[in-house]
Amino acid sequence: MNAHDKSLNNGDLAVVHYGDGEMTVVRPGRYVLCAVSGRKIPLENLRYWNATVQEAYAGPEEAQARWKQLNAAT
């Protein structure tokens, strides 16, 4: 691994493509960031995401809060 490889990994931050019921790791890493709280979510613990907006959520509360935000009547 060279210095360029380390900078691409950005401290173990993974890049993931979220699908319906499955996810694909685009760039390996140890975690993703919650779109609501900013918390680190280890990939092995990732259970909540939105495939439409390509966001990960730390838990059901964050997922529901974001769903309400995205689906609020304007």
C-alpha cells in the first residue's frame, strides 16, 4: 500500500451503493456515516439505508426521521 492508497481509503470510510434489500461495497472500508447523525456505522452493523437517496442510517429512529423529512408535505 502506498500513500495514495491510504488517502483513497479516507481512514477506513467505505463507499457503498445501496440497493433494494442489498448493498454493494464500491470502495472497501470499515464503516459508513449515518446521513442523519453523522455517526460511524461499521459495515457489519449496517441495517438501515435508503436506496433512492443513497443514504445510510445508524438505526430505525434515524431512518424514520429522514423518511418523515423526505416525505413531508410541502
